[in-house]
Amino acid sequence: MKLLTQTIVLAIAMAFSAGAMAQSPTNATRQRKATTNVTTEAATQATPGDQTTPTVDGPFSEPAPVTTVPANSNGDQAKSQAQSKPLSDVTADGQTNRADPSSEEAAIVPYYNNFFTTYRLGPEDVISVTVFGQDRYSKNGITIGPSGRISLALIPDGIFVNGKTVDQVAELIKKRYDEYIIDPQVSVALDRAGSYRYSVIGDVGQPGIKLMTRRLSVTEAIAEAGGVLQTGNRKKIFVLRRQANGTLAPIPVNVSAIYRGQAPDSVYLVPGDQVVVPGNTLKKLQTIMGFTQVLSFARMFTGGF
């Protein structure tokens, strides 16, 4: 009886083991299938453009397919973001090609172009007259004479241009040519400035009358005259400017303070200005010493020592 019981228990244990072994492939297949599903969901949820291979820990884990975004997508997206940026967020180099040309011109005009846009023509200036589509009426290299008149084709008496800007002269020529040409397009250009002059006198390297071919500040005019000598007083320089009533009014300029950066170089010359550089204490001492030498030399002829 005892032997029969042991035999039955052993048979039941062997049957249970066989059933477990038979079910193990199915469990492995289920585990592998579950792992593959998890990996696929991770790849689906990956962000666009992420080319890294997501992995899931497990004995039967497999690498999920790599999701690749075309290069043009990132490029177009970056370009779109760059174009949508406000101008304040773009660097100075990036704003170079995006700036409005008219605003750039407006920023430059106060420093360079205003001299020629407000230039008043006079003797010895050289101009060119261009009539669009009419070469026989155009003329280059016209030197304005002392009379202030220029002669052109079909205008025998000429046109008086002294004291006028190039735009005003172009308008005058357009009115005269309107009798012969339908809607004439006339432009006048200043080729060489020769009538604007100023002078620098006093203790400078090269005093005299100078030609003003561009906009000049007082310090630039002094530099073109050779600079202030050691005997010149940089603090007491002044500009004599002719007023409407014909008198000369002084405009003080402390060049010494400008050189030290304590004052702006904001005084610009106009035609006819005179820059005066007075002498300093050293100049006075040299004058006194020179006068003493003259007195000593005069005593030799008077017999006194």
C-alpha cells in the first residue's frame, strides 16, 4: 500500500513537470511579442529628427526601426525660424543685409553728403550736365567762369549758376529745354569744387588760403594747415565768420579740450571763414627777446652799451 502511494505521487509530479515544459515556449513567445510591442511604441513616440536607437531592457529585446527625418525638413524649419525672428533678436552682422537702404543713407548724409547737396556753385567749379537720351545736349567738364554763367546748346545767352545748387541748376536747364524736348530729364553733377575757400592764419605750420573740397571741422582745417606750433595757444583759437551785415563775428573753439576728449569737434567751416590761432606765452617771450636784440643792436650805432 505504501509503495502504491509513492508511485502515484511520483507520476503526478512527472505529469506536472511535463505540462510546465510544454507551456514554456508559449510564454517565451508571449514575452518576446510584448517586448516588441513596447519597443515599437517607444520608436513611435520618439521626437522627429532623433536618430538614436531606443532600447528596452529584456532578454528578447530587439532594436526598434530608426525614424529618420529628411535633411530638408530641419533646414526649412531652421530657415523659417530665422525669418520669423524680430529684427531686435538678430545680430548686427545679420542685420546688414536686412537693413533699409534709405535708413542707412539717412544716417550717412549728416557726415558726408550734406556738403555737396547744399553746395552753392561759384567760379572755378566744374560741373557736368546730362540730358537723358539726348547726347548732343549733354556736356561734361564745364568750368564756371568769373561771370557765373555757363553756355549750353540751344541756350545762347547761357544760364546764371552762381549761388545755386546743382538741383536748382538742373531745374533751370529743364525749363529751357522744355521748349525743344518733350519732358526732358536733366541732371547736373559737381565734378570738382573750386569756389569754396577758407583761410588759416596765426601760429600754424602752413598758414594761408585753402580750398574746401569737403566738409571740414576746425581741427581738420588746422591739421591741413600743418597743425598748431609750439607758440600757438590751442585754448584761444577762434573762427571769424562773416555775418549778414558784413561784420566778422568770432566763434571761440577750445582745440585743447577737443584733443583731450572734453569737448565735441562740432564747429564746421563755411566758405569765407578765417581760422585764427593766436600766440601763447612762449610767443610773447620770443617777441620780447627779439625786441631786446633789436635794442642791443641799435645801441651799437648810438655808442652806448
